[in-house]
Amino acid sequence: MSNNQEACGTKAFGLWSAVLLGIGSMVGAGIFIVIGEAGVIAGSLVTASFLIGGVIALLCGYSLSRLAVRYPSRGGIIEYLVQCYGEGLLSGSLGILFYFAQLVALAAVAKSFGTYAAAYFSADSGSLLTNLFAVGVLLFFVGVNLVGAATVARAENAIVVVKLTALLVFMIAALLFIKPANLAPGRAPGVINIFYALGLTFFAFQGFSVITNSVEDMRDPRHTMLRSMFWAIGLVTVLYIAISVAVFGNLPLAEIIRDKDFALAAAAQPAFGRWGFKIMAATALLATASAINATLYAVTQISYTLAKDGDLPEVYEYSVFHNTTGLIISAILIVPMILFLDLSDITTIAAIAVLLIQGFTHAGHFFRRHQTGAHPAWIVAAVLGSFGAAGFAIAHASRSQPLTVFYVLGIFVLAFLFEMGLRQFSGRLVKQQIPESLAETARGMKRLKP
């Protein structure tokens, strides 16, 4: 066996291991959060919203796959932003915006945990109990990450199996109890609401970009990256559509609106009774807890990388036990969002922020398409899909949740001011991790391989 073959053999991710990584990252807190929230907007037509959201995710996945192969870095989107926009104010500000977006998404997951935990004990639990559970689980996993998250990390594969099994059993059983009248189009809101719900349904897919972070550990990424991305997103799209049919076929829209924060658990009752609610709520707790742990780890790595490269203050780099102060600072920033915003507000803000980051990333990719070899039409479609879904979400929020629009605008302004302040007072700036010359060399070496 040649040295190249031996090196390839040591890579951890083949096609199906990368597919499972993507599925495990997507199928978690997202579906437990958005199924009810999006259903309030689109009713039973949310199935079409999940389908369109899946198509947008596929387009974004195509663009990110091309970027990942061209600029193989564990930095993922942060690296792509710098490569696409250069080492300037825009890329630095977008890097900070990406960090803020992850904080908001983490707040949404923690709030969802608190909601399901409170509902597990009483469906009429107040916000105090919800917030106590949400802040409590956040602080617990901050402690876990401070002392070392190796044990919890080893349990992630088992958690993925448990939550997928629970969702599949629920889906198959619930499909047998469907009441066709609940799915009648006449009972759903207008067709335009399909697009208003896109931001939330896309949020349920947002973990797919994790696949690109595995590029340095992937066997033959030129062939594996795109295929694994398409398989993972395609399978999850089918699963989400089936789950939405099961939920809306079992519950009248009025009940989904009433129980929007834990609609997936409520939909298990017709098939399994009260125990169905408890089991699905427990699955949601497990899924959201694992997502909190994984996302906290990712946020800490993002903040450390940004600080190391000059895009966040140096204080983020300081060591605390087996982690950094970035973990503690991030948690401090998350707590106010949990306490002062409800689940619908946090989820909407997170969804819009994630879509805007995707849109900026793919817009930048368009100007690098000759280096990545990506088809321009696919990139343009990813840009239009991301910004279009964000636009519809903003338009709907401006009427139903007007403050969330100001929150999103505030995050943008804060990111730019933060970056400008860092440049002014510290002279630090974010750097490319893969210089263009090295990327060209790596690409040439791949072409020379037999």
C-alpha cells in the first residue's frame, strides 16, 4: 500500500459516516422546536414549507461542499467568509455575526429544553419553571465543558440512535391514526404562509454545515463531500415531511396553536396516550440536551478561533480548567435571551440570522466560483433561496413579532461596531487560515493523485 493510500485509510469519515454526522446534527432540537412554531404560520401546508426548505438546504449544501473542498478547514463558514471577502471589515463583521447567530440558536435550543421540561411536569407550567430549566441545563453543560466533555461526547452516537428511533416509531404509529380532515387544504392558511414559514423550517436543517467541518478527516472529499451532503439533507427532508404529516394529521390546527411549543409531543397522544406525550417529551429533552452540549463546544471553538485570529477580544482565549473563558462569556450572553425572550421570538431571530449568514456566504462564493469550479446557477439559486427565505421571515415577523426585526438589525449593527472597535483599538484582524497559494498547491496535488 502506498503512503497516500495509507494516509487515506486513516481518515475517519467515509460517505456514510459523513451522512450520519449530518443527519445527527440536523435531526435534533430543530424539529422539536419548529414543527409547532411553523405550523402556527402555515398550518398543514407546513409540509410544503419543509420541502422547499429542504431544497434551499440542498442548494446551500452544494455551495458549501464546493467551498469545503477548495478551502479545507475545520473553520468552516468563518474560513469561507474570509476567503470570499478578503481580510477586511466585512468578513470580520460577518464572522462576529456568525458567532452571535450561534449564540441565539443556542438560546433557542435551551429555551426549548425548558419548555419541554416544564410541560413534562405540567402542560400549564409558567415561564418561571421554563426559564429555570433552560438556564439550569445551560449552566450544567457549561460545567461539563469546563471539566471536559469527553464522556458526553462518547454518548452522542447513542443519543442519535435513540432520538431517530423514537421519531421513526412515532411517525409510523402516528401515520396510522391520521384524520384526513385535519389535512384538508381548506383548513390551512393561505398559500403565501408556506413562504412565511420557510425561515423556521430551514432552521430545522441548519446542522448540515457540520459536514464541511469534517473535510480534513474525510476520505476523498472531492467525491465524498457533495454526495454525503445530498444524501443527508435528502433523507432528513423526507423524514421532516413525514413527521409534519403525522403531526398535522393527528391534531387539529387549534390544538397545535395552543401547544405550539411542544406540538410534537402532543401529537404522540392519539397513538400512545399520555405515555406517548411523556416519551416524546423525554426524547425532546435528550435531543435538546445533546444539542446544547455539542453547540456549546462548537461556539467555544468558534469564539476561540475568532479571538486567536483577531476578530474577538483576547480574553476569549484565556484558559479556564479544560476550556477557555470564551465558554463562560458566551453563556453570560445567552442567559438574558433565555430570560427576556419567548421561544417564538428566539427561534425567529435565530432562523433569520442563520439564513442571512448563509446568503452572505454564498454571495461571496459567487465571486470565487472560478476557484471552486461551482456552477454559477446553483450558487445564485442558493443566494436567492437564503435571502428570499430570510426576507419572507422578516416580512412576517414585522407584523406578528415587530420587535424581532429590531433585534436582528441590532445584532447586525453590534457585529459591525464590534469589529470596527477591535480594529480601531487593538489593530487586530481576522486572517485566512489557508493562504491562496497553499490552496492552489493542495488542489494541484489532488489532481496528480492516481
